[in-house]
Amino acid sequence: VPRLRDLREDHDLTQTQVAKLLNMAKRGILNMNETGENDVPTQVLLQLADYYHTSVDYLLGRTDEPRPYPSRKKRE
């Protein structure tokens, strides 16, 4: 995923720290995701987007707008 490494480094985090935040057992999985050798599971993308306060589209390089989308209001 194009921006995962940049965001992690911008937040002064190691792969191990991010893996711990995501409750991932192995930082190697995160490394494979950063290098594009492996697809990132949807749930991990959602967690990372929430953590970095951005959108999944930004993480995937589909937009250059880092601001997250507005949240949907819950229906009553």
C-alpha cells in the first residue's frame, strides 16, 4: 500500500508498534503490506485509516486528499 510506510514514519512509529496497535502477531505481515508484496485485509485498512485520521482511498493512493470522509449518521 503506497502510503502506509510514509504515514507510519510521519508518526514516528516502528512496524512493531503499529502491529501492536492492530493486535497483529507479526510485524512481518505489516512489512509485506508496506512493500506491496501482500494485499492488506480490509479490516486492517479500516483500522489504519481510523488511526491515521484519513480515508482508505488515501491509504490506497486513489486520492491525494488526506482528510477522512464525513461519518455517516446512524439511522434512528
